[in-house]
Amino acid sequence: MTRKFTDNALVIATHNAGKVGEIAALLGPYVASFESAGALGLAEPEETGETFQDNAKIKALAAVLASGKPALADDSGLCVHALGGEPGVYSARWAGPDKDFSLAMRRIETLLGPSPDRSASFVCALALAWPDGHVEVFEGRVSGEMVFPPRGERGFGYDPVFVPEGYDISFAEMDPAEKHRISHRAAAFSMLVESCFT
Ligand code: ITT
């Protein structure tokens, strides 16, 4: 049986402002108040896991330990098929210490070269952890293809080079409400909400 979330406050265990905004929008109807690990000044744990789910658990449990409150972590990334799933769990690290995603997007473009296989997916693992160490984990995915040069100014990270299946605009060109409806994060959240918040 999955555990239900019955507290009033939740720590969003991320230092990524783009994620805080999306998570607050997705969970707004279910949680009275949020604090983010970034705003609380919590240390960022080392992401030593080999999977999105492992890293989400590491981040959620670190935030619980530091804050004493339930915490929700998101570990996500872009998996490019022709690159064997890279950058995958290294998606943030490919942007370097300055979090320069134009650099990371160029690196993908260069590595792909003329490859006709442009398929990719965004994956999002969510871990909800409680102070007694209990953790619930969910994973969502959205398929699409890589497009270059980058398009659009909205969203964050790799959004300008990803066109989701069934669309001809990138995530960065899309109305945020539409991205929140169809994204990897939305898919993981609908499982989380159904299991733990309703
Ligand atoms: P936290 O660990 O503090 O949450 P982070 O940015 O380091 O922040 P991740 O380790 O999960 O997070 O890295 C995921 C990277 O994948 C993230 O930095 C984005 O660049 C990219 N990414 C994840 N979801 C995305 C989305 O919806 N749109 C664009 N890029 C996304």
C-alpha cells in the first residue's frame, strides 16, 4: 500500500528554480505550503545513483534529514537514443558548473552529427520521503525528437531542443500550461497525486 501524504508543509528538494516553479504549479491544489531546499539553504547531496529513481531518493532523504520535514525530490533528464541514452542522469552535469545549457545543447548537436535518429525522451523520477525514512517513488516519460538550432524562450534546461511527439513546437515554444499537461514531470506527478495525495 502506498502511503498518503497528510502533512500541511512539504520541502521541495531541489536547487533548480525551473523545477520549483513547475512542481509548485503541479502540486498547488494538494499542498498548503512549500519551501524549497534552495531557499532553505540546504546542502546539495552528491548524486551518486545510476538511475533517476536512485538519485531522486538520495535527494529526498537528504532534504528530510536536514529539515526534519517530508520532502519531494525530482531527478530528471534527457535521454537521446542515438547517444545510448546520454546525457541521462548526467543532464545537469553536461551544462558544467555555470549551468550553461547552450553548451550542453551544442554538445548533443555535435555528438549527433548527421545521425538520422533524432529520437529522445525526457524522464522524471519523483521521490516523496518522510522523516521515518519511508519513500515512495514514481517515474514518468515523454517521447519526442531533438531539433537544432534551439527554439523558443520559455521553460528551462533542454526545452528549446525537444519537440514532444504529436507537436511541431519545442517545449520552450509551448504555453507552460500545455507543457505541464503532457511532460515527463506531469506523467510522474499524476501517478504521485493519485497514489499519495488523493
Ligand atoms: P536538483 O538536483 O537540485 O533538483 P538539477 O538541475 O541538478 O536540480 P537534475 O540533477 O535532476 O536536477 O538534472 C536534471 C537536468 O535535466 C536539469 O538540470 C535540466 O537541465 C534537465 N531537465 C529536467 N527536466 C527538464 C525539463 O522539463 N525541461 C528541460 N530540461 C529538463
